[in-house]
Amino acid sequence: MSFLDIKDLDIEYQTRKETIEAGKNVSFSLERGEIIGIVGESGSGKSTVANAIINLIDKPGKITSGSIKLDGIEFCNNENIVQKVRGKKIGFIFQDPQTSLNPLFKIKDQLIETIQTHLKLNHNDAEKKSIDLLREVGIENPEKRINEYPHQFSGGMRQRVVIALAISCEPDLIIADEPTTALDVSIQFKILKLLKQLTIERNLGVIIITHDMGVIAETTDRVVVMRLGKIVEQGKTIEILSNPKSIECKSLVMSVPPTNKKIDRFKLLSPEGKKITNSSVNLTNNIIKNWGVRDINNKKLLDFINVTKTFDDNAIISINKSESKIKALDRVSFQIFEGESFGLVGESGSGKSTIAKIVSSLISPTSGEVYFENVSLHDPKNKLIKNKFRGQIQMIFQDPYSSLNPRFKVKNIIAEPIKFLQKNIGSDLINKNVNDLIDIVGMSRQSLERYPHEFSGGQRQRISIARALATRPRLLICDEPTSALDVSIQAQVLNLLKDLQDQLNLTILFISHDLPVIRQMCDRTTVLKNGVVCETAETEKLFNSPKHPYTKELLNLMPKIESIE
Amino acid sequence: MIAKMINNFLDTDIGYSFKKSKIAISSTVVFLIIVFASLLAGIVAPYNPFDPASISLMDAFTPPIWVEGGDINFILGTDQQGRDMLSTMIYGSRISLTVGFASIIFAMILGVSLGVTSGYLGGRYEIVVMRFTDVQLTIPSILMALLVDGIARGFISKSLHNDMAIYVLIIAIGISEWPQFARVTRAATLVEKNKEYILASKIIGLSNLVIMFKHILPNILRPVLVIATIGLSQAIITESTLSFLGVGFPPTNPSLGTLIRFGNNFLFSGEWWITFFPAIFLVVLALSINLLGDWMRDALNPKLKSR
């Protein structure tokens, strides 16, 4: 008998219009000392299964049949038993460390409260135990830090506190729901290492839920692949990743950007399992004929010279003037040449998005110059200059759910920039252009009459691309365009961007925290850390022989799907 | 057509929550009955209380029919001039509702435009507008309305005043209500203006005016709708209070507040119905709007949707 045994679990969400099966015949088991990964795209039901184990499914969802046994005790749908087990025998780690701690209580109070709820310890012993726990999860100087509030900890440190909370009552099972998704690569590495180490030291069973195949490859022993509420494949991680059998699993593994080589296009599988080889875009469209193809002349397009940006908190009373200023960028310089894709990579707070905003003229730099085609974009004497380049620089945003106006039909979203920039254009021509644009991004013309909320994240990102292309830009800024998408959708969108670049000779400024994606997309790359440029080099050179120690560290720590041997 | 529209509405999430809420349905029914009765006052009301030919002083102080001395012709009795209470109330509610709707629309236009512009543009303009609302919120709205009314009286000659009363009241109440709208729209604008679709519009180069009123405004209308509903009952009550205090509608053109004021004089001489029925009518009207507003606040709040 296994330690955790889940059999034929069915979970349903009953909504007004339909019943959604979030889990169907889910069965798997877990032994002590083993890490199992549940992987799947959004909506595959992986979090639902985890919540079902601790009976925390949100209404109107419910477990309709099946069994969940921990150490032989059945506690499916039995709140009385689960209540006793939850926290004591099962620890839970949530995705977002910013919200899973109560900001009004000191770390000490939260730990001691949890410990005393489940273990019979007096206050002093509980405090001593809390300090030991914090030391165990790698927090320095725990005697002092235990008296601090959550906001005094950084994101990674906070996740460590959450892990300490989860193991505080000596649980046998830990469920980690996307434990590192909100964290930077270097912190992710440390947290995963900590989890692995705890598994062995304490002989725990661990379930890690994630969408990141790299994390799966680096940490798990076995993996369960889910899709639309069903388990499509399960087995040893090494077997699943190197030799997937089901179509879903194959398509998932194929879409993961490889970290060790550059590929031309991602291979995609149709739902029937056939390879989609030809490019998704048909660019013999009218709009391209109208526009004509731009020549590539490898001219310098964008020149970013010694740009510094400080954010001032505008305090009226401030004791230390220099402390109230945050330097987001510190003398950053780089050039982008016409027709290339230029990558910006860095962890959170490195100033990537600030650069995007400066290039797109949303904010002005504190000092330094930005030249587009040898004309300064932020000349205080010449405010009209911005208008000259309106439409030549466009941007695709990170969050497909907030980058389209929810009250506009798709056709109006795409038509708006055309109408604005070509004042005396006829409505026939606008419609034609809009139709061409929606064809280019590979969506049906019926979608023009619908509203953004009717589309999935990947489709919205395509609409976003169509809007950005509508002004016939020369420079396209992509600010983390795929970080909110599933891997297979990411592969499609990245393929689309590459196709568009080839056909339209676009110049792309590609911003990402995801090194494998950068490797696939960019010709040259700049590594940023805390607003300072570490290194700029051709992407392949950067990955094969990094010079700067920070680049080396990043490359070393990124989870690699190939790491499994 | 209308049946189809209602069906489409009931099929949406909001319509569904409406179907499930007894309070929402009953308050809507009550509110619609009052609105239609007052719109069709000429047809629905048994008498025209403003037609001297139809009223007779002989009928004055007739009690409601279930009280001894009641008359089958006057269900709710008559007032001191012999006017039928029911008819007077229906005509009175027409005035109250008109003033309520008009003043809330006035407040909405003023408050929303100031709120959106100050939230979006920021800077000194925002500080000035928001301090204005802060100052005004320290003055009770009824005092504010009295102030505006008083100023208007100074400017308008006495003979014109009775005719101008409705406009003065609309402006007075509108001015006392706008800060609510300004505050809420400013807060919603601050959230909305940092969303990426607004950044995208900025990169395209759209003017501030287009971004504010074409892109932001339609996305922040939900909270505005909720305040407008609750503000409507507020405005009707304010109007009644002003009329009760004698600075609102003249006795020749009585609103619900004016009726209550007159009835008040007879309360201790036994003719309770003259003040009682208009007062109850006002309570029912305001309550139905408030309950509708409460339901709307919950139904339009995405955070409470799952309930």
C-alpha cells in the first residue's frame, strides 16, 4: 500500500449553464521520500486535484466519487478528518508568497500559532522550534528575524517562511502549488533545492504542481501529465520527458524551448498528432503588397546612450535625499540595428520594463539620450518629434487580459490605430486592412465581431500583435509577450513572431526573464542586473561562453529540461 | 422585441443574480409601478388635483374609506382643499422623480467628468478638484442645497420663483451630490489608467481626451451606476426635505415633501391621513430604490460574484 493513494477521483464544477469536469478518473499514488510532479496547461485541473486532497475545493465544485487515502485512512469528502490532518500531516505551499502570509502578524506569531494548534507545546518551546525551522529553511539570523513582519522579507525569503510554516507541524506530505512561479531564477533554484533536501532529510512525500517542464526535469522523480481534467500519461520523469507516448505529452515536450541549442521554429502537433510544418502565416496578403517590403540595410535604428532613470518619491519631508530616489536604470547603453531581434534579459527589478517604457516614449529618461533613426526621442525642445515616430514604434504587452479594452470589439481595437494615424482613410480600406491583419496573425475573420473576453490568452496575444502591426511599425517592443501563456501556446506565438519578422523585416526588442525563450528568439542579447548592463553579446556567444559572472550564474541556475540524464 | 431584450438580460450573469434575488425583483416591481403611475398620472389618477373644476371645498378633510365618514370616491381621503389624496400623491411623485432623475444626471455629468479628468491628468488640477470635494463633503448635503437655493432666491424675482423652483432644486441637489461621483470615478480611473490597453493607446498616440472618454469611461461605468441608483433615492429625499422646510415646491404644485408639510399642520387635529400617506409613499419609493442599489452593488462587484 502506498503512502498516498488517489483512486478514480471525479471532481465536478456545476455552473448555471453546464457541468465542468475538472477531474475525471484521476488516480495516482505517492511514496515517502518521493517527489511527484503534476504538470499540465492552464485549465488542466492540476490545482483542483491538489485542493481536493485537502478538501479545499471552492464552491460550486465538489468531489463526486473516488477515494483519497493517506496512510490507509480514507478522507475523501470527510471534513472532520481532513480538518485534523490539514496542516498537521499535510503542509501546503501556495504560489504567491506575497499573499499567503498575513501582513498584520509577525512571523513569530504566525509560526507559533500554527505549531500550537497542532502540537502540544508551550509558548517558549514553540518559539524555540520556530527559530530552528527558520534556520532549517535557510534564513540567516532567525532569532532576530522572527520578530519581523512579512513585508520586511523579500519574495524568496517569504517563500522560505511559507515552507517553514508548511513543515512546522512535521507533516508527512507537502503539496506545493506552483511554489516558484512568482520567483526569479536564482531564488527558484534555491527553493527547489531546499524542497529536495527536506524530502530526503524528513522522508516526506512531496507533490509539486507546475507548468514549467524545467522545474519538473530538475526536481521530480515521477510525473503526472494532465489535460482537461484527465491524466494523459504518468510515469518516471526521465521516461516521460525523453520518450513521451501520448500526443498531448509529445506536444507539451516539443513546445518547451530547448536551453542548449537554437532551433529555427518550434515543431507543433495538431490534436490528431500530425506535424504542422508549414508556417502558420500566409503573408501574400494585400496589406503586404500595399506596404511593400522594407529593405534590410543593417542601419542603426535605435541608439540608447548612457540612459539613467531615477524614480523620486516626491517626499516633502525627507531626512536623506538620496534614499528617497530609486535608480531604475544606471547609464544603460545599447544599439539595435534594423532587422535584428534584440533581447533584454534580467530578473525582476532589473529595469527591463523601464527601458521598454522609455523607448516607447511613455516615460522620459532622467539623463542620457535615445535616438531613433538619429533623431532624439526625448528632446525637451522639440515635443513634436514624438508624433513623427508615432506608429513606427509599437509594443506588445505581457498581460493579454488587460492589454485589450474589454468594451471594444476586436475589429475596433485593430482599426483604431489605423484611423488615428491615417486621418483621411476610407472605411472600405480600413476594413480591408483589418481583415488582412487578422489573417496575418492567423485568426478567423469571424472573431472581428466579438469582444476580447471571448478569447483565450494566446488568441488575445494574437489580437494584440495585430493591433501593434496596424501602424506598420519598424520597431516592435515585446515586453514578456509569452510569460502569461502556456508552453504550447507560447511556441505558437513565438513562431508567429519569427514568421512576421522574416516577412515584414521587423526589428524586435524582445524583453524576457526566460533565458531559453531569449535563446530561441534573439540575435543579440543584453543582460541586465539592477539597472546596470552586465554584458551585451550575440546570443549564441552569450550562452556558449558567458563572460560576466552574473550571466554565468543565471545560465547555471536556470532549470533545464535537458538536465535529466 | 422587448420580451427578447428582457430574455437576453436574464441570460447574463447579472440577470441570473437578479432572477434569484427576491428583494431585487420586488423592489424593481414597486419602483416601476411608481414610475409608470407618475408618468401616466393623467390616466391613472382618479382626479386631476390641479383642475379647479374637479375639486370642491365641500369634500375637504374626507377620511380614507375604511374610516367612518369615508367616501367611496376618495379612497385615501382628501386634504384641506378637497383634493383627492391618491391623485395628489401620484402627481406629486411625478415632480419628485423628475427632480431626482434630473439632479442625479446633473451631478453625474459634473462629478464623472471632473473625476475622470483629475484621475487621469493628475498634478495640480487633481489636487484642486479633490480638495474641493473634501471641503464639500464636510458640509451636509441638505445645507449645501439650502445654500444654493438661498443664493438663487436672491437672484430670481419673487414672481418668477415659483416657476423656476424646479430648475433651482435640480441644480441645488445636483451640486450637493457630485463629490461622490468625482471620488469614485477618480479612484476607478487611477486603477484603469495603468492597465496595458491604456498604455497601448498612448503608444499609438491617441489624445488624452479620446483615451479618457472613449477608453476609460466605458470601463468605469459600473460603480457610477451603483452610486447613481443610491444617489437617486438620496436626491428624492433631499428634495422632499427642502420642500418640507418650505424652500422647495410651492403649494400650487406640490411634491411629496410639500404634501407632508401641509399634512403636518393637521396631524394633531385628527386628520392624520393628509401627512401619513405621502410620507409612507416617500418611504416606499426611497426604500425600493435603495434595495435595488444594494443588490446592484453586490451583483456588479466581481469579488462577490460567486455568492
